[in-house]
Amino acid sequence: MRRTTILLADDHTMISAGLRKLLEPEYEVVGCVEDGRALVKNALDLKPDVVLVDIGMPLLNGLDAGRELKKLMPRIKLIFLTMNPDPDIASEAFRIGASGYLLKHSKEEELLKAIHVALRGTSYATPRIRHAMEESFIRNPSALGRPKELSGRQREVLQMLAEGRSMKEIAYILDISRRTVRFHKYRVMDELGIKTDAELVQYAIKHALISPI
């Protein structure tokens, strides 16, 4: 009987090693990746049933990587395992098609439960997150924290700038010109009403494009 396959995406190798040890008695862990761009590439190659993904990863954050994956592989199950307890970020995760959202201090049994629930075609949120999402909706049902819409390329450039990468490095990674990187940077700053690089970083942290250090 074919075992369910899982791809791990976390830039902390010790966490991935622990997850592999936990999961391998029941599932086949087909790989571990450390950034969002590698996640998309490896998921397309390996075609896992489930992806366990962190939010704060370099090059392409977990939300944007997950958003891209759900477009390319609609049936894939995304379970976010993160330190980020923001209910608005959790709401965005489910909006893009997540099957689960757990915090990294959740018990091992809860993660296994979330995987079982996802494979049955439903979704799971750790109780703390579920209650926070409900309270957020009750307070303001018309505003679920969706940030101003940027294009996928704008979000990629914004994230890498906030990570401290140079325009030359970003241009190389994305295979575009430095002039195009510069165009995206100042277009984003204009659209968001941002004046400084420090404000760019603050925006990226607030919207989980990068993790606070």
C-alpha cells in the first residue's frame, strides 16, 4: 500500500530533522527544503501529498510559496507550522487554501491529527489560533487583515529587499535586470506610501514576508 508522502519546508534544519523522525514511522518524507523557491521547485518535482511549511522562510515566504503551489497543484495539502500566532496571517493562509495552521510549540499528537484531518479533505487550526481568528472576525467582520494587493513579483522583490539583499543579488536570483528590481522597489514604496527602507522592513515583518529577528 502506498504511503502518504510529505515534503518539509523550514529553514531550521534541526526542526526538519525532528519532524522527519516524528513522521517517518507512518509517512514517507520525500525531502526537506530551506526556502520558498526551493519548496515550489521540489514540490513540482516530487509531487508530495502534503507539505509542512513554515511562514518565515528566505527568498520566498511560506504564504507566497503556498499560494503559488495551490495554483500549480490544487490538490496538494498545505499545513503551516509556524511561530506566528497572528490570526490575520492564519486567515490569509486558509484563504489561499491551507489545510492546517499550527504553532511550533503544539504537541506532536496535534500535528499528526492535523495531517489526518487534511488527508480527509477538511481543515485544522490549533485551538489558540482558531479562537483568535473567531475573535478577530467578531470585532471586524469586514476586515480580515488582508494587506494591500501587490503582484507576486513585487512581493518577491519586497521580501528580498527586507532580507537585506542587494539589487544585484535580487536581479541574479530572479533573472531580471537591476533596473527592473529598482522599478519594482520604488513602485511598491509608492503604492504602500512607504518612504524609507526601514519602513519596507517593518511592512514585510507585519505581513509575514520575513520573520522578525
